[in-house]
Amino acid sequence: METLPRSLLVNFWYAHPVGHAVEALRYCLGHTNDDVEVSLLLNGATATELGSCAPFVRETFAVDYVDFLGRTGDPDAALAHVPRDWDYVLDDQRSRQPDQLELAPGLRAYYQAAHRHFRARIRHGTAGSEPPEYVPHRQLRLELPRRRELPEGIRIAVLPAGSSEPARYPSPASWRLVLAALADAFPDAVFCLVGKLERDGRTSTSWTREQLESLGADVWAVDEPLLDQLAIVEACDLFLSPHTGFAMAALAVGTPWLALSGGPWHEWFFNGVPFYSVIPETRRYPAFTQFADQPDQVDDDGPRTPSMSRARIEEDLPELLEGAQLLVERRLSYEDALHGYFPRLLAAYGGDASRVFSFDAVHLSYI
């Protein structure tokens, strides 16, 4: 008699930036096997449409309780449409971390409601833990509904700023310097500008339209639907940005990432695709402070965190161009990228390995 696969829900309600939806899909992929049928639950303000691009996910549930700070909404009511009974319910690990629950009252309220709502026949645990079986460090590849044709040349997708305050990203003037240098290095470069200006409750770029337009672009994809923007990124030879969750989606469509690293967080998500992180000299340009107090800002076309200042950008521009050439010319393998990155990151932390973390603890094999 044939045994039906067991049902598994990855219950991954967290903050709404795109990268957290990609993170959730990696957990779904790691738990996917012939013995389980995986579904996914997400904060309704995140990129829930990415679930439709993952054939290993049976169903994606979006809940309309979306306030990370817990000021509005009813999490119990938001869960009413989600089936209660599963063989396995696996929560985001942050739901068990006191510092996260203190930081985000909405997180606490949601998971309290989830524990009232869900009934797990076998186990209610956390994503990435067993049982059921979990295979770490699998490569996630999103299957987009359509492809995009771009002009001939070296195609470079650029996201100059994420959703944090503008001080955490290089100024428009610094970005113009970077793009001019890339245009000199790649005379046939085609620059594709991506991002989101619309303020609709989902994550959006903190820059203004005028700032984005000041960069110039051969392909303007700002405010196109997310899957259309990802199709453009998929057609590019390189994705260039500061640290941002959108870059995790770029890796999930197979495009190498050149990260202008800095700000509070180092790069921690790796997906079988080559990448290069240009890490600041943290003794002079403090960065990677995580949840601790942020460095004093400098005056650079408005307030700017030191690691995103014009001085730092100018200093690291030769390395950024070298990284771009390695990735565009496919001279940097994924393994070599990992071997090169983690020792440099460890040095940026002054040799303190306790501050280094990565998805699926990939870093433990390299430092």
C-alpha cells in the first residue's frame, strides 16, 4: 500500500523585506524529499509571489497580519484561512530568540497566535532542524514565469539602495563614480536599474525618483513587478548592490552578486552562485555592528555611515572593478568565492569568529 507524503508547513512569519522570503524558500528546499509535502506561510507584506516560482512548494499562505512592531492587526484572525492540522509545523528560529521577541512585539504576538492555531501531529519545531530530514546548503533556483530580452553587451543590474535609511548607502554622487568606472572597464556595458519607489506597505527603495534618475540607465526597471525585475536580473551578467535582501533573490535566479559591503550586516546568504564582497577596512570605516550602536555618521552629501562614504568608495574602487571582472568573465568559482570571503570577513571582525554567522552555518567550513 502506497504511503502518502506527510504534510509540512514552514511557518516563516518575519519582517517583510524580500530576502526573508528567499530565506524561507531555502528552508523549504532543505526539507523537501519524497516523504514530505512542503507548504509555506509568509508575512503578507513580503514577496509571497516567490512561492509560485518554487515548484517544490505545494502552497504558499500569506497572512494579513503584517506589523512587525505589533501596533495594529489581529494575528489570530489573520490565521483563520490557514489549515490548522499538519504533520510538521516548523517556525522561523527567531521565534525562539528572546532578543528578537523583545525587538519586535509583532513577532511575539504572531507566534503566540500560531501556537494557539496550529496542531502538529508529529512535531512543532523550527525550520532547519530535524525531524523531518533537512539537507543544508542546497541551491535554490527560482523558476520565473517569463524571460526578458536585453540589449547586447555586458549587462549589469544595479540596485543602489535598499529599504533602510539613505545614510546606509552610498550617495548618488558616489554611485555615479562607480558606474563611470564600470563603463570605462566594460565599454559595451548595459546598465539596468532596479528598485521600488511605490510606498505600498511592502519593502521599497529609500531613495527618491530624482536620485535614481540622476544615475542614468540603459534599462529602467524601477517599479516594475518583482518577478519582472528578477527576469531582468536573470538576464544580466552581474548584479551590483550594497547589502540588501533583493540580492538574495538575484542569487536565486543564478546571477553573480558584486556586493559593495558595509553597513550593519555582512553578507551571510550563499546559494551556489559566485559572488564577491568588497569589504571595507573596518578600523577606519566601522561596519558590521549588527544590533549594537551604529558608528557616528559623516557628512557626505547628507549624513552617511562611514563604510558608505565617498572616501571609502574611492579607496575600494579598484577592488570593486577587479571583482566585477572576475565575475563577468566567470573566473571566480563559487568555492573560490567562499574561500576568499570568509577570511577577509574574519579580519574585518578583528579575528572574532563568534561574530561571524551564515545561513546553514556555511562559514564553519572556511574559518
